[in-house]
Amino acid sequence: MKITADLHVHTIASGHAYSTVEEIARAAALAGLQMVALTDHGPCMPGGPHAYHFGNLRMLPPKLHGVELLHGVEANIMDKEGRLDLGEPYLRRLDIVLAGLHIQCFSPLDAAGNTDALVAALKNPYVDVVVHPGNPEYPVDLERLVLAAVAAGKALEINNSSFLVRRGSAVNCRMMADLVRRHGGLVTVSSDAHIACDVGRVDRALEVVLEAGIPPSAVLNLSVERVRNFLAGRGKRRFAGEQEGSY
Ligand SMILES: [Zn+2]
Ligand SMILES: [Zn+2]
């Protein structure tokens, strides 16, 4: 099992990541990837980009070093109602929207409250993936979350960085993976790289997928075709337009 797209990568625009778009694309090519999603943190993150950063991503070439660049964000979920720190005019122009809880923008609640926030974010029509729901800083009712993701036709992330920087994630990720398999959900397996040499590095996350017996067809980013179809089905302009032949 090998990914062909890394759908969660940060550049220097995040303020606490260390590689440029150029370096990320080169590393992705070297790692054998065909696609990478640039998903810098939303504006609430200290040192993060201004919203206008996301409005100007069209300045990037469609491909760099042969790697397709998706315009994305890792938006911060701000409250229990699932509100995000990036406005609709920006979200609707992006190719992929990740949403997650971060300590800088959302103080942990109890499991019911954290789950409310994630489930509410899943109802936002622009959100495609909920990231690092296995983070033990935020206890979550994983079954409720998985069922909500399945109902919304959206993906949950198994985040490789979590195994290194979010201690205690492994148990939660494994539990979530079991639930995803049981309920027929969809996952992404992502690096959450904050430096170019980590792009495409998803070994620990893939282990969890294999251990849980999630079928390859349920891992979105094993195939760029599957990513394109998923995002087209979600009405993302770039891919929906492509299907109509107008891109
Ligand atoms: Zn970060
Ligand atoms: Zn994150």
C-alpha cells in the first residue's frame, strides 16, 4: 500500500513550518507522489497566514516538478458550532478544506463538546476532511464522529505526525480505524509535514490502516484518480470544471 497524494502539508506560510512550495513540490516528486495539497493553517494560528494568502493561491502553477498542487487550508474549528477561521468567499475557491481542533484556537471541552464541534464542522459544505481526530488532547466520541463522517460522505484523517507529536494518538487512531472499517467510512493517510523531508512520510499511519483491515478502496489518497473523483463529487471547482471540460 502506497500513497500517491499527500493531502496535508504545511509551507513557511504557516509561520511554524520550514519549507517553501518549491521545496515541498521537489520533495514530493522525489517521494514518488503525483499530487500534494498545500494546507497551511488558517489565520487564527499564531504566525499563520492572512486570509488573503488563500485568495491568491491561483498564482501557483498547476504542477511543479511534475507534482499537481492542490490549493487547500487546514482551517481551525473555532467553537462548538463548528465555525471556521476562514470565510466562505475563500473556502469556496479552494480545492480541499481540512478542518481540525488546535489548542491555540479552541480550548478542549469534554468528549461531548469536542465531538459536537467536529460533527458541526463536518456539516460545513466546504469541509472535506476532519484532521487528526485521534488527538488525545481532545477526547472524542469516535463512533459518533465516524457515523457523522459516513453520513456526510467525508473523510477522517489518520495523521502520521500524531504518532510523533501528539502522544497517545496511536490508541485513538486504531480505535477510529476499526470503526471506519466497521461502518464503511473513508480515510486519508497524511504526513502533516512541516518540513519538506517529511512530505509523503505516512508509514505509521499506513500501519494502522493495515492493522485495522481498512480496504485500500477506502483510503482516499492511494489514488489521485480517487482524490479527483471525490473532490469533483464534492463540487470543488477545479475538478467539477475539469469534468465539464471547461478547466
Ligand atoms: Zn502546524
Ligand atoms: Zn493540525
